[in-house]
Amino acid sequence: MAFMLKIQWDIKSGKEAEFKANQEKLCKVMLEHPGVICYHVDYPSAKVSLWVEIYATNEAFAAHLANEKGKEPLAALIGACDKITCQCWGDPNAGSREILKGFGATYHQTGANAFVLNAKADKDSLV
């Protein structure tokens, strides 16, 4: 089943540029995994980055986190933060929940029929 993460990264003073550089690297890695439906990053302030990540499957999530190209940037992001807040919607399996434990994930309920992954989604669609 698909699931969505909302992550708030509270960045350490003086680590903003390092964080952004590694965030850009990690966003490129996600492109290697078609089951990573969305990576959205914004910076509401210099010391906060908010992310939305949507995974089509648990396998896509595991593959993304296991990608060797992403391990160094992810470790750098974690090291550049004072605090990471991870919220999850959907129903990740036990393996995904084990990975998410490391981010202190909390789990939230989605309204009935309110989180649907379009099985016919096509990035090249003109319609």
C-alpha cells in the first residue's frame, strides 16, 4: 500500500548550506526509483526544511533507503539537524516501520478514501 511521509528537519546553526547541498543530492537519488511518487522540499525559514514523500510501495521505500548513492547525503542531512520530526499516513509494513523507527515516526489516520494512489498515473500524460 502507498504511504506518505511529512518530515520537518530543524537545521543546526551554520549547517544550512551543507543541508541544502545534501538535500539536492538525495532528491536526485529518488529519481532512480519509479515507486517514489513524490519528493517535495521547501524551506519556510533558514533553519527549517519541510518534506513530503509519497511511496507507491514498501519495496520502493526500502530500495530508496538502501541505495548506496543516498546513504552519504542522508547521513549528512541527519548530522546537520538538531531535530527531525517524521509523520506517516497510510499503512507501511513492518519492515518500513522498522526503518521509520530511526526517524521517530508517528502514525496518523487518513480520512476514508482520502489518500488514493492513481494506479494509472503517467508522468508523460498530456491529459
